[in-house]
Amino acid sequence: LAALGILLKKKVDLVVTDMKMPKSDGVTLVVAIRKHHSHIPVILMTAYAIEESVQKAVDQHVAAVLKKPFHIDELVKAISAALPAESTTN
């Protein structure tokens, strides 16, 4: 996954990812992120609200699961909730 390469090279405060991706899925990415960066909050978006997949994501301690379509205010609220106060003031 290209995202993991980025996470290994750069400081990232938050990851927003989709459940469905061309070569993988969001839960697989979250599991991989948790192995190397357990502290990074992850927001998962999905148009496919399959309960089993959503539960797997929740089990990996995602910060939020946003079901598409969602309003931008929902994403902003999820980001604000996921980041420590000092991260959102810089």
C-alpha cells in the first residue's frame, strides 16, 4: 500500500481513507497503520455500510466511520474530534 510508504517517511497527524480501494480495503490499511503507528487517528469513509466491515474498523479503533454521502461538516467534526486540541490550533 502506497499510504504505508508515506506514513513511514513523513509525520502524519491523521489519515482519512475509503473502505474500498483498487488493490486493498480500508480495514486492511487500518490494521497495517495500527502495527506501526498506533497513535494516528484514522477516519474511514464508506458507501458500503457492511456491518461486518464496519465492526472490524471499529475494532481497530478508528476515530470515525462516515457513511457516504456525508456533508463536509460531518468530516470537519470527525477531524476535530480525532485530533488533540493543540493540533487543531496550529
